[in-house]
Amino acid sequence: MRAEPRATALALRTRLLAAMVGPLIGIAVLLGLAGAALIADVVRRNNDRVLGGALGAIAETVAVERGEVTLDLPAAAFGMLENSERDNVYYRVAVGDRLLTGYADLPAPRIAELLLDRPRFRYARYRDQDVRIAEVRRDLPRIAAPVIVQVAETLDTRTALRNRLIAALVIGEALLVAVAMLLIRPALAWSLRPLARLRGAVAARDTRATPDLSPLDTGPLPAELRPLADAFNNLLARLDDATAGMRRFTADASHQMRTPLSVLKVQVALAQRGDRHALPEIADAADRLEHLVAQLLALARAEEAGTSPPLEPVDLRALAVVVINRRIAQAIAAGVELTLDAPEGATVIASHRTLVFEMLSNLVDNAIRYNARGGSVVVAIARADADTTLSVIDDGPGLSERELAQAGERFLRLSSSVGQEGSGLGLAIVRSAAQRLGAGLALHNRAPGLAVTLRFAGGNRPH
């Protein structure tokens, strides 16, 4: 089956560089636009101030002599407007609509829009050129019509100055961004060094012949990487526990299987020589081996890694009836009475049917196997406060205090199992499954006998 190509993402260094340089460029653009607008305003204000000064100098010379309006154009007024760009300068002085002096075709203002002695500035188009016009209205004594004074100049100086300042601003911002990018790259390399050290510590494990699941030695890490390293070390610890458990389980299982396999091999050899008594021994060894394999598989199912199994409604009474029916032949052969003590109804809990079945089946098997002939085994179901209890009670020899503390360990054969066939896995299966289901497990002697109780919390009741 052809594997689909794995999607690739941008390198972390590239992502960080883009995340830092992108906003920097965006801010530079915004600052450039704001700076260009500010430069244009400053250039306009400064040049308007000079243009307004020339307008004021000309307007001050307007006077009335013998009932007529007179004007003495000062050379200094036009000298203010001289510049390196040699802008064209135009002027116009009119009394009402009558031209007194200057350029007659210079765009005239609407007199009603002008305030008395308040200069006004505006842009206009004159002789196919953009010009800036400064104009003022003055009222003279004994002159009925207002006097309008206008001075205009082309915009070459303003445009050239604005462009030079904007170019200087753009060059400065470009240099700033370039220097920032040059400084960001080594800064990123320094910032990512702990991550590279962490990656190196992980990669170093690949060069070893046997898996090394000990915690990583990465040295001091930043606060952002510490949770990652801790999570990885926790994963290594869990893998180490799982691997150790698997090695221990394999070793114990191979040890336990060696005996029935050896017996089976000897009996097969005897059967090949014609010994008729070897056939029952072969059947017995095969049954023991089958039972051991079944127990190992049950323990593996009970100890599956992962989250808790999905819950489902489980009728404990119905499940107990199924287990008893399956074990009744074993109980009859052992001379043990097997009974059920459970109330009608109200025995449904939220649990996992297969795991509960495995637990109860193993508890009943142990109670029958290690009981005395003529003994009894009771499967009891009861309500205890808000909880439900499932107990298997026998009247066998019970356990010592030391054995009660050890009960549930794998392949542990107790004193009561002497002379009995078994794998030592029954209580290990029960304990592991109970842990997965969140059920309580308790063992206590009854003198005589042993009671094993599974307690399912009230929260396990189905809704």
C-alpha cells in the first residue's frame, strides 16, 4: 500500500522570522505613510508662511491718496519667494472687479468668501501649472469696493523638498528594517539553541543499539520548553514501565509454560514408545497449557494501554448467572456447591461487560479450585450505600496476612495452592481489570474461607 506523502510545514526559524519581520515591515509602511503625510503638511505650512509674508508685505503698501488707491510694490516681497527651483511668481491687486495691477487672468476669488484682513490659501490651476495662491481682502476708507491682493507661486520647490524628505524617510526605514533582519537572525539562532539541544538529546538516542528510556539530559531549558521536555520524559518513563512489564511478563510466561510443555514432550515420547498411560497425561498437560494461555490472554486484555474502556450497562445478576453456568461443571467435579445470592433487579451498573466477566470468572475459578471437597462458593451481589458490591465467598483455607498483602502479583502461587493446578494469574487479572474500571478490590479472611469483593461506585450506575 503506497503511503501518502506527509504534509510539510514551514521551518520554525522561518515562521519566527516571518512573524517578527512581517509586523516590522507593516509598521514601517504605516510609519512611512504617516511620515509622508506629516512631511507634506510641514512643507505646505512652511512655504505658506513665506507666501503669506510676501502677501502681507504687498498688502501693507496699499493706501488711499486723493481718493484713489495707490500701491508701492516692495522688491523684498518678491525676494522672499526666490528659490533654487526658480518657481514662477504671480500677483494681482484689484479694487472690486477692477484690476489695479498684476496678472488680470489670475483666478480671482469670490469676494464674499474672504474675511477681512484674514489671509486665505488655496490651490488653483494657472497657465497649465498647479499654483498655490495666497489672498487677502482689505477695506480702505472712502473706497466703496474692497481691495483684493493675491500672490501665487508654482509648486516646484514644494514638490522637490517634499520628495527629498520622503526619500530620506524611506531610505532610513529600509536601512532600519535591513539592520533589524540582520540582528534578528543571530538572535533567533541564540533563542532556538535550547530547542536544538533538546532535539540533539532525542536524536542521540537513535545511535544506541538498545533503547535508552532514561530521562533526557538537556541542561537548563527555558520555561516554554520545560513542559515539552517533562511530557517527553513522562512518555519515556511510561514506555520504560511498559517495556519492563513486557519483559517481566514474557520471562514469567515462558517460565510458567516450560513445565507443561516439558511434561507434554515427555508424555509424547512415551506415547511414541507405545505407553498407553501417556495419553491421559498428554490430555491433562494440554488442558493445563490451554488454561495458562487463556489466562495470559485475559491478563493482556485487562492491561491494555490507553484510556478507560467505554462504559455500557452491565446486569451483574445476569452476568453472574452466565459465569455460574460455565463453572458449574467444574464445581460438581470438585465437589463444591456453587450458588448465587443476588436481589431481583437493581443490579445494573455502567461498566465494561467483558472485563467484569473476566474478573468474576477468575474469582469463581479460584474459589472452586482452592476449596475443599464438600465446600461452598457464593456469588453475592448487594447494595452498599450508593455503591454496588460483587463478592465471591468461599469456605476454603483462606490466606495468611503476608499472602493477603501479596495477593494480585503475577504468577504468585500461595500456600493454599499447593497440590492444585494453576497459573498464579487469576487475582492479577482481577486487580488489573479493576484498576482499569475504577472499581475497588478488597480481600479478607472469614475464618474459615476468603471473601473477595469488587466495589463499583455509585457514579457507575447507568442513567
